[in-house]
Amino acid sequence: MSRRSGDDADRFRISPGAPKDRTQSFVNRVLKQASKAGAKVGKAGNRPGARLGRGYVAARFAGQSLGVNARRVTIKTRLVNLAKAGPRSTITHLRYIQREGVDRQGGRGRAYGPMTDDADLAAFEERGREDRHQFRFIVSPEDAEQLDDLRTYTRHLMNRMEADLCTKLDWVAVDHWNTDNPHTHIVLRGKDDTGKDLIIARDYIAEGMRHRASELATEWLGPRTELEIQQSMAREVDQERWTGLDRTLQRESVNGRITIDRLNVLPRLRRQRLLLIGRLQHLQSMGLVRENQPGVWAIHPNVEDTLRAMGERGDIIRTMQRAMSGQPRELAVFEPGQNADGSGRTIVGRVAGKGLADELHDRGYLVIDGVDGKAHYVALNAGDELANYPTGAVVEVRGSAEVRAADRNIAALASDGLYRTDHHLAIEQGRAKPDRDPQEVVAAHVRRLEALRRAGIVERVTDGLWKVPDDLPEQGRRYDTQRLGGVAVELKSHLPIERQARVIGATWLDQQLIGGGKGLGDLGFGGEAKDALQQRADFLAEQGLAERRGQRVILARNLLGTLRNRELTQAAKDIAAETGLDHRSVADGQRVAGIYRRSVMLASGRYAMLDDGMGFSLVPWRPVIEQRLGQQLAATVRGGGVSWEIGRQRGPAI
């Protein structure tokens, strides 16, 4: 307090400063010495592994002052083995949590650290490149909106963790305000301040950190009032998800039953009695609880799994509705597997929305506006980057557990275990289907064989001759399942159909024209695609590549090849003018080599630029080469497909 002078000599004005918890400081010093001495506290030392790592002593003290009115904080933790996760794991995760739309104004997230509001993520990633492991946390205070300043709250929390763990911590964080529960992502290096591996005790990860976060939130906002607690529980009564009331019922049940007498007798349940009874009645209406006799309820054994699944389903429905912006669509969740007729489940459509379904494990989702008139929710595999699928792009999604038609064809065409491309081409030419380019069909099979060769399933004897096993379809299915997980997403075009309608290049719309627009519905994206096909046909007629005869559209022969070559020629001219290098065209079956300088996204697909020092070539790009930017590579182009090699000489294909 400060004393005022003059006429106000007898009046005082309170000038509060930052709270200083001297007791906490003393306790921290005691814990630090106890940790160094390897002390056992309470019963924790009797559990296997309880004393392993920093913070096992602090975990026993953290939260001792917390009462039933303490502010609640949820913390999710993931320990990442960086060697298994891959060299790009850190930078990919940081890019995810800094994505657009997560800050309070709907903009890009901003990373910060202990002393800066603009963390250098490249430097952070560089410092941790040789780390064995890394910790990733999501800290979600229940009252984050009231805390308001999550950045300062996070710094205070990390300071307390440093005291508990007896080491300085190297971390960056990003606040997210784009959900109903604002939260903070924290990435913590797995090194202490001496450069040794940072090992945090299991008890501290499970309880200690959450208790520290709860202590801090309670200090900032004060304990929860009885009214706040009752209002929070009242909101849970009719929710179709797993709630705190459900946890209480589960904990207090005996042999799967709970009685009214137990709710009346136990003091800790008495104040929740009406709310718990209301929750039981709501669960009874859902078929998850049965009242065998008045005042005695039997709880379904799978109630937790059912409610958690319902909660996730509700979240998915709300996510899809936001992505479709109110457009009327039947909503569906894509599930890999087989249709009733035995065919593999496949959907084609436009990316209407995307995001992270599991922010801790970087597992994303897509909302697809399908050609069938439905909106589909697709859960991606871990490691499948959202950046690969721009909003508005056209994609095909299929269950990776199905047997591919190409594998069946190859096995059926093989004679004495040998598949010949010339034999297959002759068969395709003999079928003489106007909507089916024989060269493209065979090229697609060769691309599949190249992928299976890299997996050691097939063997290329010579150009156009392959040795394949009798059980190729099954081995191909197992390969896809192991490589792709639940689903496989193929980018058909990065361009929206509006741009595809009038562009030089082999587009998805051109493929639909060749196929007669089969499979396109009349509603939603299917109807829009049909309209775009008419615009595309008019554009091709202007270019001399199509002719209208009444309602029919006659397309030029080798339409896709012609469009692709025209676009590549123009792209090559632009690159030559920019770099001063001569363009070297690539003939079918030709092997080219050079330094991979960059990739070029065209309407016909993505191409890699190989620079041999005197000139450059444009070769179909594959995801596997992106990690080798700036390195010497070689490639052989066959029928529109490509086989990549490492180094200047022939070596293991990639």
C-alpha cells in the first residue's frame, strides 16, 4: 500500500502487485533437493517405474491444495520417438498447429516461447534435430475464455514445470481459439539444460502437470462457485456424449447398478442427486440404462464406448455442416470396405473442407462434396498431409483394403507367371472402345507394377516384361493396407472445375468427357460437374479438339496426350526463358538424369524439373522424390508413367 500526501494524508489506496508465493518458492527448493537425493515420497516409490524420471517427487505434492471447487484443466500428452516419426515430424506438426483460422481473428496461429512472442520455429527444429524424443501437449483449461491471456498463462505453467523438473525447458507454443474449448499446443524438446535426454516421471505426466495447471487457473480466477459447478453439471444432463456425470455414475455403481439410496446417503453425491437422477433418466431414454425396479438402475456395460462414439459422431456432423455452409446434402461417413455387390467402396468429389480430427497425432480429415450428391466425411491416415489436398480440388477416395482391379487384370493376363505389355496393348486395341485409350490403360498397369516392384512383390525382367506371383491380387491388397492404412486419397486435379473448364492441359473434366460423364449425379457437385463438362466441350471445340453434332460431342483422337503435350510445351518455354536452359523433351522409354531443382504444378499433373547442367527435362513427379530436392536423380519414362532411380548410375529404384 502507498500513503498519499496533502489533504489525503489519512486515506490509503491499495496498489496490488504480482502475487509472490514465498511458500511455493520454499517448497520448490525442498523438492529440488529431494529430487537430487532420490527420495521416495508416500507410496509412489513402491510402484514399478514410479521413481523413473524427473518430477516424481513433485507429482506427490502438486494438487494437494486443490479442493472440489478447483478450476478444471484437461491435458493431453504424446511422447514422440523422433527416429520413428521421421525427419519432418517436428516441422510438419508445427505447420499444423500454426495453420490458418486458429487465432482469435480467424488468422494464422502465432508461435511463441518463454521470452518471445514470435518464436523462430526453424531454429527450434534445428536445435532438436538430433533429439531422441519430444513431448507434445494440449492444455485446455475449462475456463479458458475467462483466462483470456492464454500466452501468459502458458508461460507461468511452464515456469512451474521447470521448478518441478529442476531444469530449464526448451519449448514453443501456439494458442488455438477456433473451437468451443480454447487450448494451447506446446512442443517441448526432449533435452534438459545439461544436454541429456529429458525423462519425465510417469506420475508427473499423468497427474502432476494437470494439477499444476489447475492450481494456476484457480489462482487466477478463484475457486469455482457452487452456482458455476451446478450450471456446468446441468448442461451435461441431456448431452449425447460421455460426461462428468457419467464418470460419477460409473465410479459409484456396484456390479453395474446404482441405487437411489446411495445417492441419498453419500454426502458427496447428495448435492448432485437431482442431476444424477436426471442423467439416468436421459440414458434410460437412449436405451443405455434400465430401471429394473423403482430406485435401482442397471447400467449397460458398453455405455462409455457408446457415448464416446456418439460424441464423436455429433462432432463429425457439426464439422460437415460447417464445411457445406448450409448447402442441403445427405451426410455420410466414409468407411473402407466392400459394397454389397463385392466392389470396393470409392467416392469422387470436391474437397469442401478439411482440418484436424486429432490435433495431438496430426490426423486430418476431409469433407468431400461427392459426385453422388452426398457429403462424405473422410478420416485420413496419420502422416497424410492436408496440404496435399487444396480446398476445391477433385479427389478420389477408396478403401485401401480392397483388391485393385489392375492387380486382377495383371494376374489374369499373365502367362506362366509373366505379364507382357505388348500382349496387353494388343488386347486393349482389339476391344476398340472409343472412351478407352489403350496406351493409357497399359500405362496405368505399368505404374502399378513399378510400385509393386519397389515393394519386392514383382520383378521387371526387361522393358515390357514382368514376372508376377500367382497371388498378386492378395499381395497387392496387403501392400496397400500396410502402406496406406484405412483409406487412399488420390488427387485427380488441384484445380477447381471452374478453372478446368477453360485451360490447356489434360484435366479431370477431359477424363469425364471421354467416359461419357458416367457416375455423375444431378445434385450437388455432380450437377455442377455436368454443367462444367458442357463448358469444357465448348472450349475444346474452340481449340479444334472437339466437334458438336447435335447433343453429341466428338472428341479428337489422343485428346489427353495432345492437351498434355501442349501444356508441357508452354511450361517448358516459360522455364527456359526464366533459367536460360534448353528444354530437352523426353521420349517414351528414355532415361534422363539431373539435379531435381523443383516441381511444377500443371493442369495435367505435377512434374519434376531435372537439370543436367546444359538443359532440363520435365518428368512426372512422385511423392517419394520430394525428400530429395537438390539431389541427383534419374528417371525412366514409360507410357506416361515413371520409374525413379537414385544417383547418376543405375541403382535401387525409389
